[in-house]
Amino acid sequence: MILWGVRGAFHHRLDTRPAQLARFLLGGALAHDLVLAPLVVLAGVALARTVRGRWRAPVQVALFVSATLALFTYPALRGYGRALHNPTSLPHDYAANLAIVIGAVVLAVAAGAIVSANRR
Amino acid sequence: MVRSSPVTAAVDRFTTDPDLPLRQGAFQSPLRDERIAAWLGAALGLLFTTCFVTGLFSHLHQHPLSWLPVPARPAGLYRFAQGLHVASGIASLPVLVAKLWVVWPRFLSFPPGRRAADAVERLGVLALVTGGIFMVFSGVANIAQWYPWRFSFTAAHYWTAWITAGALVAHAGAKAPIAVRAMRPRRRSARRPALADADPVLHTSAEGPHDGLDRRGFLRTVAGAAGVLTLTTAGQTLPGLRRLALLAPRDPADRPVNRSARNAGVLEAAAASTYRLRIEGRVARPLTLTLDDILAFPAHSAGLPIACVEGWSYSARWTGPRLRDLLDAAGAAAGAAVNVESLEQRSPYRVAFVNHFQAHDPDTLLATHLDGAPLTPDHGAPVRLIGPDRPGVNQTKWVTRVVVL
């Protein structure tokens, strides 16, 4: 299967531009290893130093969910796809909507943490 | 042995010296645990497999095989499959980043292989990681219409999918015994093997007291993140979730289009009084029709979804002559397939193939009206193709020629 994919990528090289595709493939892994992962490690260290006890778990939950939401929304936030003559592409205010969703997540996590703390 | 080389010695020192930041074990978290890795891997395997199968279905629609014609029914099959494809891809984002985080120390372990088998496994994992990141990244970028590359998205996404799927099969096969053992439910009293024995690199376990999330909490968080992403995007295809689709790149209530008439360069040609629809190819009587000629054919209405490859869709009522009535008028053979061509000049989707099932389906129309109103230029005026179980890019707009094959 891997060889079939590699063969296809080279066979259709006008469409796939194998050299550029390879740069994107390795670039994605390097972006993860050199940018995203160290940032997460730093965030983890900061979290471990600042938040202790029973508040750490809810903070971890809120941070993870918010971060993945932001990661997904990034292209829409930057508005790369706001084609000049197509208002139906990216119709929302994504910064405001992302803030609303993250706000709801933080509220829900905080409420859950308070309820479980009271139950104990 | 290579271990004695100065480079290896330096790296050995660098990764084992407790005073240096890159030492092995420096990134310890109790959540970098074998059971978590196994559960995340299983979830990711399921999501990626769903994406691969639905992706192949979409590919088959766009690159038809003569011996495997796609059916015209159920009419919403493509809508379902492609909605699932994009939703699974979106949901895999948090699972992928969590999985990479859990197993990351393994990527940094050194030396990369002590046996040939280790090197082969590492290459396979490299293919899986680079492929998986690329598939999710390129898919997410594509649905937001962000193209930071010059290759064709569909070609690159398709061929990389084979590489990724192959690496996934190899990885799942290699890890199945460990994963099954790690995922097996254990009685609380049962003694668990020390993870340090099972995995000298991950070296940690979510067992025992520690601050922050435990294993179950971490897995629930990942599932919750996937759930929130799904809830806030799936409304682009599921009418019931439309009001929650705050982060979706399209709003079906707008009746979105992917290419406007202006961007396609057809504004003038589509509105001109010289517009003609030609039915030709293997026909007894080639036809050249004006818009009035087309409107003189018996109009038929069909409720059909338009389902984009990018995962958004909406249902609407389309009205216009049946394609098969036009083919009959031109004297085409009963089981003929056709190519439908657009006024649009520079687009890979200028021509769409309609197989014999779909060309003769009673709901396959050359539509002139959408929800009772004449088509707007962006929706393909004066005439567009609309048929059951077809990807949106193959519901050709601004139709000017039907070639019977």
C-alpha cells in the first residue's frame, strides 16, 4: 500500500509535485516536533509549577480542548479562504465564535469541577 | 559496533546526563502511559479507517471505473459518506495531537535502532506520523479553502492516503498484541506489570496518586475535545446541528457555493442571449437548444441534496427537464452514459461524467430553478446538472454541452 501511494505520487507528478509534497510531509512532522511539541512541554512545565492540587485537572481539560479548537479554527481565523467574490465561504466571525465556544467550554469545566469538589 | 563512535557517545551522554535538558525521561508525565497510547491508537485507527474508506468512495465518484459504476440510489449516499469523511477527519485532530504527545519521547529515543527491524519500524512510524499530520492538516486547510501549496490538493491528499493507510496497517499489526494486552480490563486487585519493564522509553504509568488528570480523565478530555469540534462543525451537513455550527467553514442556510460565476469567468457567457445547450455525440439527432427550448420541455421537480467534497451539504428542491428526456429527444441509446460540460474554461471540473444509472435516473435534471426561483448565476444559471448520489463538484454548473458516449 505504501509503495502504491509512493508510485502514484510520482506517476501523477504534475498534480502532486512530489518534491513539494515531500517538503510538506516532513515539514508537518518538523513543525510538530520543533514548534508544537516544545510549546506543549513548556505549557506543561508552567502548569506543573503554577497549578497544584485539585484545580490542575480542570485546567488541563480546558487548555487541551481550547487548544485543539484553536488549532482547527486557525485557517478560518486567518481568513485565507475568504475568496473575494464568494461570500458563502467562511461566513462567520470566527474570532468571536471561537471565543464563545471556548468560553462555554471553560464555564462547563469550571462548573463540573465545582460540583465534584462539593460532592467530596 | 557503532556505539563507540564519538558521535554516538556524545548523543548518549546528551540523552542520559541527568543535568542536560534532553536526557531520556526528561519529559515524564504520568499520562504517557501504555494503556492511554493503546486507546488513543485504537480510536485514531478507527477514525483514519473511516476517512480512508469514505475517501475511496469519493475518489471512485470523481475517477469512475467502468467495471464499478456508482449507483444513483440512495440519493443521499454521497452526502452521508462525505459528511462522515470530513467529520471523522475533524474529530481525529485532538486524538492525533494527544497520541503524538503520549508517544513523543519514543521519537526522541536514541539510538534510533539497535536491529534492522527497529529501523524498519521507525521508517514505518515516520510514514504514519508524517502522513497522518499531512492528511489532517491538508484536510482542515482545504475545507477552510486555504491552499498554502501549489500541488493539487485532491491528488496529494489521495496518494498520501495510501501511504498513510499502508503505514497504519503495518503499525496496527505490529502493535496489536501490546495494545490488546494494555486495553484489556483488569480487576482492581490484579497486579499490573511495571510499565518500566514493558516500555523503558515511556517509563511511566498513570497508576498511583498524582496531581492533575488521571488516565480516564485524560481519555475523556480527548473524547470531549473531539465531541466539541464535531458539535460545532457537523451542522454544516446535519440540519439538526446547524445552529451549533459556530466553527464550520460554511453555513448551509446560505445555500453556499464553492465557485462563484465571477470566479469561474462565466458571468457574461451564462447571461448572453447567444447561450445554447447542445446535445451531441452518439445521438441520432444532435440538438441545439435555446433557454426557451429547454423550458419548453416538461419540468420535473426533485428534492435532492447538494453535497460538497468539503463536507457541507444542504437539501433543496430543483426543477427542470429530466436529462433522460433530453437524451430521448436527441435519440440517444437507452443505456448511454454522458459527459456534461460547463461554460467554465479553466477548471478540473469543467467536464463531469454521468454513468448510465445516473443519466437515466428520473431525478437527474438539467435544473433551471432552485426552490421555485430561477437559478442565480452563482448556482449555475441558466442550466445546471443535479442528480442523486453525486459529489457537488460533479453537479456541473453553467451546462452548455452534453456529449453522449
